[in-house]
Amino acid sequence: MSFQSEEDLSCPICHDIFRDLIFLSCSHSFCKMCLKDCWAQKLEQQCPVCKRISEQSDPPCNLVLKNHAEAYLQESDQSASVESEVLCCLHHKKLKLFCLDHQEPACVICRDSRAHVDHRFKPIDEAVQDHKKALQKSLEPLQDKLKVLQKVQENFDITQQRIKFQDQHIEKQIKEQFKKFHQFLHEEEKVRLTALKKEEQEKSQKIKEKTAALSREMPSLLQTIGAAEEVLRAEDVSFLQNYSATLKSVQQYSSTDDPPLVSEALIDMAKHLGNLTYNIWNKMKGVVFYAPGTPNAGHPERSVSEDLTSERHQPPDKPERYPIFLSTGIPTKGCGGLQ
């Protein structure tokens, strides 16, 4: 019996090469499990191909067809194994040498060819060891760079947390200061909080941009390192074939500068909290009027309207309370006034 194609050795049910092959009285063959599953879904034991009823509860094995199927599978496995071996594209021989001048694998016929006259060769295993050492050495700066980038990332995270902490702390300080004043300070409070929020957002945005840039660079760096490590784990020939391109990619990253650590990115606390009370008071001098009789009253005969928008002249009820003032309204020495 001769089988011309894979189809001749395939089960009509699963369409794969026969496994544990059996055949019915109608001469059709199937995988034992395929037929069993097929019959389990039907009331009668019909042939899945010709629909004839089978009286066989335990169909026999087709030894001839089984042997052909097993031989075919074994031959396919051997072919796949041979195809997986990398051979010289010119002479179809196994690549056992490495040309140091061309930096490429070669077979024994290549060594004696014109293309490699006076060239230096090494056995594949020695060349692999040498080049792996070189690639590993070139990879070290990238691994160090990754550590630096990770530290920078940690610095960004810590700085971001400190900015948030400063924002909360300064907001609390500002609110506590503004509680000492009345409604007419509300707008000033809003202005200062807005300025703080703006600076926090601007500086947080800068950190986010730097973090985003770092996040874009790190995956690429990790990919380069991963690719290089994968090449290091590759078979000898495959490693040597990818060595030059991998080394070039590694060296390109080694030559780039590391991002600087963040040092001046924090919120300017002095800008928001320095002399806060004095600055607010100084800013309010143009709109604040002092009521008569207060320690800082401008003059005992002057008073302010209830809405604090105008000033009027009013003689004091008890002039003796203000002995320090003369007609000029200037305090005199020795009368409890300014010294």
C-alpha cells in the first residue's frame, strides 16, 4: 500500500495524522478517541464517512496504516530538527568557525575560499565566549544607567509627595492667618490660594512632564537590555549573527546623558508665607480706617462711618482722655505719647 500525501494518513474526523488507529467493516479508518466521541453523541454506531451501521463494538487496529502514520510522524520530526539547524547559505555545511575579519560565522569550506584568504578564524564556541564577554561589558553601563534612572524616578516621586505636603501645609498656614481677619480679607485669601495652587500645578506639571519623559525612556532602555540579555541566551550562531546590531544598540544608550535630579522644583515657601501678616497689613493700609478711641486711632476727633467708606469730624465727649494732643494733633513728650 502506498500513501501519496498527508491526507491519506489523516483522520476524517480530526483531520490530524492518525493516533491509536482503528478501522470499521466498511474499511474507513479513524483515531480511536475520535470515533468514540463521535458515537457518544449518536444513538447508532454509524460510520462518520459512509453512514453504514457498524456491528463492531470494539473495532480492530489497522496495523499497516498505523505503521505508515507513525513513520510519517517520525520523518516529519526529523525533518523539522534538520531544518532548525543553521547551515552555511553558500555551502550548506554546518557553521563551525567564526571569521574575525568579517565578524561572521563560516563553514570549513568558507575558510578555504577566496572570500576569506588570509583571514583569521576561531572556533564558534571560543568566538561566542569572547563576544559574550564583550557584550556583557558593554551592557554594564546600561545597567548602571537603569539604576540611575530608577533613583531619579524615586526622587521625582518623593518630590511630588513633598510638593503635595507643602501645598497642604501652606494652605493650612494661609487659612489660619486669614481667620484673624473679617470678610473684607476674603478676596485677598482667594488670590493667595490661587497663586499657591497655580505654582503647585505648574511645578507638579513640570514633574509630571519629566516623569512622563522618563517613563518613555525607561521602557525603551528595558527593551534594549532585555533584547541584549535574550541575545546572550541565544544559540551560538544566532548570538553571533545578532551581536553587532545588539552591541550598537547598547552603545547608543551608553552615550546618552542621565537626566538631572530635581533640586529646585519645590514650592517657594518664603514667597507665600514670608512676612505674610505684615504684607497683608501693608496691603490693607489703603482701605482700613481706625475707629476713634483705639490704640492706633489717627485722631480723637475723627471717626469712621459704619460701612468704613468715609471719615467724619467729631469732638470727643471727654477731651481729658486725650491730654497728649494739642491743636495740631501731634503727641507731646512726657504725656504718654511717642518718645
